[in-house]
Amino acid sequence: MNAYEVQDPSLSKQYQPVIFSEVKGIEWVKKCIQQYPEILWLADGEVRKTEEGQATENSPYSEQLFGQKFIEFDRTIMTIRCLQLILDGSENAYQEFMVD
């Protein structure tokens, strides 16, 4: 048994790290916020940020959730998503990771 496994199966979903969740998109981001509420610290206009280029065709998750863009929040969510894809290790995960 590893650190994420729970002996009582009814509890295992409750303690499952969000990176192993099959939920996608904005619902996955909401699960991230629920599991890691400190991520909301980054959804603040006063957060110091590093500049970046445009990278997505859809509006950033921060705009979808909060109605405005928080660069560091979006960057952190995407970092967690990349970790999820890397840990998945499948061909589908690789293809999603490599999408422009």
C-alpha cells in the first residue's frame, strides 16, 4: 500500500489526489481549488507575476472562474495539469501534452 491508498474503499475517493482524477476542464480546476485552497492566493490582482506570451485558444481558467485573468493562478493550474499528464504516461496523455 502506498501513501495514497486507504484501506477503507469508501474513503479512497475522498483522499485521492486531484492529479489522479478523471474529471477534466473547469470541473478539474474546481477540484484543484477544493483540494488545494491555497491556490486561491494566486487569484488576486496584487500577486506579483512574470510575463508570458499567449498560449491558449480558450479563455484562461481564471477568467472562466473569476471573470478576470490571474496569470500565476493559471500557471499553477497548468503546472498541476502537466504533472497529471506526465504521471499518466499514456500515449493519449503525451498527445494532449504536446498540443499547441
